[in-house]
Amino acid sequence: MRPLILDKRVAQAIGWRKTADWSTGEYSAYLDLVEALHRQWRPDLPTDVIEYTLGPRPCGCAATKHVSGALFLRRHRRMY
């Protein structure tokens, strides 16, 4: 797995109420969610590409793959 960045935009996109100051356990849970998405949705892509699909695009528009990744994680989140 490549290094992943959990930021406010990603947290909001996946439906987490907490958007800053994550604990090690919370970041670990995020990595588990991204890995689950990777395995079940797009195992052909690297995890950093999966992570990119979770947040809004810089232009503010949403692509189908972005919405699909965020919805998957909302359905499979464990906490927050």
C-alpha cells in the first residue's frame, strides 16, 4: 500500500463527522477502508488512485468513479 493522506475533504466525502486531528487508530481504520475498497471495487488500481476517487475534484465537479468510491466507503465505514 502506498502512503495515503486523510484530509478534511476525504473525511467529508466518506461521511465522517470528524474532519481533523485523527488518532492513530482512526487513521488505521481509514487505511482499512481504502484497502477494502481497493480489493472489492478496483483491485487493478493502486491504493493512492483509489484514495483520489474519494474526494471532490479541484474543479468541484464529481465524476462517477468519485461518487462510487465515496458511497462504497460510506456503506462500509465502521465508525465516525
